[in-house]
Amino acid sequence: MKAWTRAAIERIGLKSDNYSYESEIPVKGALGGMRVLDIPITTLKRFTGISNVNVLLDGLRLLWDITRFWYEGRRKQSKNSSSRI
């Protein structure tokens, strides 16, 4: 389960317009010094229907998003620290 405050989202400057906000928020939050908690939940097994998740393709997209948000955040931190000199 994920939850965040309005102040956190405003501070992060959410840019995602699709599912990638799932990785953007914790990556940018952690880089911004925010506390990020993982709260375990229990879910029930699906009894009907089929999942639309493609494990390989969606996993690669998730890895790309995490890498991209981390890199952008580190670059932003580097610019801010060099402009203070």
C-alpha cells in the first residue's frame, strides 16, 4: 500500500503522466531526504480473469523509470550544490 501527503507530492514535483509515478515518488522522495516507508499488506489470489501484466516488459519499464528518476534527481542535486559555491 502506498500513501503520501500533498506536501510531499508538491515538493517532489511529480512529472509522470502514467503508471511510472509508482517509482517516481519513492525515488525522488528518498533523494529529497523524505522518509519513505514500505507498509506490507496481504492480497488475495485472483480467482477469475487474466492479468494484463507482462512481467518482462513491465519489469524493464520499471527498471528504466527507477534509473531515470534516480539519475535526474542526482543531477538536480549536483546542480544545486555547485551553484552554492
